[in-house]
Amino acid sequence: MAIAWTGLIALTRADWAEMAHQWWDVSTYNHILLVPPIIAWLVGTRWSEVSSLGPKGWWPGFALLGAGLLIWSGGSAAGINLFSQSGAVVLLQAAVATILGVRVTAGLLFPLGYMLFLVPFGDEIVPALQAITAKLAIGLTHASGVPATIEGVLIDTPAGLFEVAEACSGVKFLVAMVALGALVAHLCFASPKRRIAWMTAAVVVPILANGVRAWGTIYVAQSQGVEFAAGFDHIVYGWVFFAIVMGGLLAASWRFFDRSPEDQLLDTQAIEASPLLSALARLEVGGWRAVLLVLFATAVTVAAMDRVGQLT
């Protein structure tokens, strides 16, 4: 497994290097630096149970590898980082299914799915978030008795003209909240309905909170001046703001948590008894054939991706 992952990462190294650059240098994606240790912890908490499922090679995993290769190569050819980087991650996920089999993959389903949060995303929705924040801010500004007009993302008030810039869209709080929200939904909730409700709140609350933040800046400027309000906004808009919003949401949801810390995160008996997984597992191979499958899958993937890399 380690050899296959090393080879795949080496062949998609340009995408991994770009992702690492964004994690470290772009404030919107700084939270992703926490995702790898979170994934490692998630795997560690269920490692003993997963090991008992008996890893075996799985032939249909080649289709998943092909899908990952298609996404990666298509994104690379089109110059769309979201696709090429997503493809690089999907290739690692597909390698797990191909080499370790469907039951182990089922046991690692959440950690594998959480790997998608390694892909920096959110820039695509910045214009929409700017528009929503501006509309929320103008509504609250009118409600607080301050006369104002709006044109696009520009809000004109007696104290001055305010712009909901890209940096004020709230995207970094939203994407971080969604990533953390998914982890909380998995660890703290058992009911699917409660998980959906929590994830809905994890999306809606940051957007509303950012609208309140923008309004607060405008409102303070009416009495204290634009310069003071700008300084106030820079203080409030830091990670302290995100921590307060996240802490408040967790506190409000605490009483609805329905998963005990002592509850097992992985039910190996349910995985073993699943008719669907049993049917898929019929295509698994073990012993020396599994070794050959690993070597063959790695060689085919390396050769194909190397060829695609030469063409792009």
C-alpha cells in the first residue's frame, strides 16, 4: 500500500506541491494543515478492527483507478486545479479499494472520504458569498435605522462607502466549518437526520454570522468613523471570530449529540454480514494473486499516468 501511494503521489507531485502551497500560504486553506493528522487519527482509532477484516486485492478497483486517472488527466489538460487535485486524491482512495478490498474500504470509508477535504476548494463560490453577505448587511443596516443604498457589493452609508470584498466573503470560515462539521457529524451523531441538520447548520450559520460581522463594521463606522471600524473589523474577522461562531454552534448542539464517546465507530460484524459487500467481495483475490494484483495495478497506473503526463 505504501509503495503504491508513494508512486501515485510521485506521479501527481505537481498537484500535491500546489495543494501544499495553498495549505501553507493561502489563509483560506490554512485549516487543511490539520486534515492529514485528523485522517491519521481516524485510521488509528479503527486500525485493529480494520485489520481483522482480512485485506485482499479487488479487481474492480481498476475501474476506480481509471476514474481517478480520467479526473486527474482531464483537469490537468484543462488547467482546472480543482479537478486535477481531486483526481490525485481519488487515485489514492482507489488504490486502497484495489489493494485492500471492499470490506477494508468499508471500514475506512469515512477517513477515505475525509481525504477530499485535502483539496482546496471555495474560490468558486466567492462571488455568490459576496452577494449574500452584502444583502444580509444592507438588510441589517436598514433594520438598525441607518440609511443606506446598495449596488452589487457596494453599500453607501452616511459614514462612507463600504465594499464586501473577496476577503470579506466569509469563504475561509465556511470551508473550515464544513470540514470540521463533517468530523463532528461523524463522531458526535448517530442519527442520519441529526447529521443532516448539523451539516445544514454548519453551512448556514457561518454565512449568517459573516453577514452580521459585515453589518457590525458598518454600524460601528456610523458613530466611530471608518478608520476605527476598519480596525475593529480586522480584529473581529480573525480566527477568533471563527472560534466564537464554532464554539457557539457546538454549545447549542451539545444536547442533541446522540453518540457516546464509548461507542464503537466501526461495526465489523455489520460489514461482514452485509449482502452487498459480500457480493462485491466475491471478486477479491488473496495470497500470491493479491501480490500480483498490487504489482500489476501499480505498474499499470504508473505507466498510464506517466504517458498522460507526457501528453499534457
